[in-house]
Amino acid sequence: MTLGILVLGIIIGGGITYLFLKNSLNSQGPGAPIVPSGVITPAQARDLDENWTTFRKVANDTAAGKTDNRSSWYSLSDMENFIALSKSENTNTNGFRLYLGVQTTETDETGYTTIFVVPTEDDRGANKDIPTAKVLDRGEDGMPPGQDYPN
């Protein structure tokens, strides 16, 4: 009987140890970032960029009257601050939508494509723009503006 209990204890202990180690080895560890849905590889991003060049570059450059802007850059600090601002001013913020726009200010950027960021909220299962929310724009143009990915 004692030998049976010892064997049973070893089996149970081994099983618990296996489960613990299995979860520990598969986990990203405490404080590790969660990979968001929609993350793609650099190769997939290059394909998207090449597709844009094939299907949109000529039309965009023609409309702009010059080599159009292909990207916008925002500092990490500006993005983090914008997320915090959006969440504090709009407690229902559930995400962000990125829009393409065209600069019409009287500067060197007139005619360039820009990307602006709008907070969204859940409206009966649909992610709707928050029309009263502040919007993030004024990212830096790509340098040069027509630079392909990766820049």
C-alpha cells in the first residue's frame, strides 16, 4: 500500500511539474508584450507596398502634381499621449481609424497625402468614429516623400 501511494505521488507530482513547465515554456513571461491581431511580417508589408506602387502611385502622383507622400511618421511619445488623451476625453474609446487625407495648407506640403488618426467607439457592435474627439495629424512625411517601404 505504501509503495502504491509513493508511485501515485510520483505520477501526480510529475504531471503537475509537466503542466507547470509546459505553460512556463510556452508563455512569453511576465511583462512580455501581447502580440496584437493583424501583425504581419516585413515580407508581407513589402508586398503591400509593392501593390500600392503598382495600383496607386501613378494616380496619386498625377493628382498631387508631384511625387506624392507615401507615409506619415509619429513619435512613440505622440502616439502614447494621443491614446491617453483619447481615452481620458472619451471613456468609450475602443480603437482608432486611420484616414487618408490631402494637405491644403499653403506650405510645401500642399497636395501631399497625409494620414490622420480618429478615435472610435462601439456603437451596437460597429466601430464608429467619435465625431467630437480630437484627431491626430501632422505626422512627418516620408523622406523623401515618395520613399518605398522599408524607409
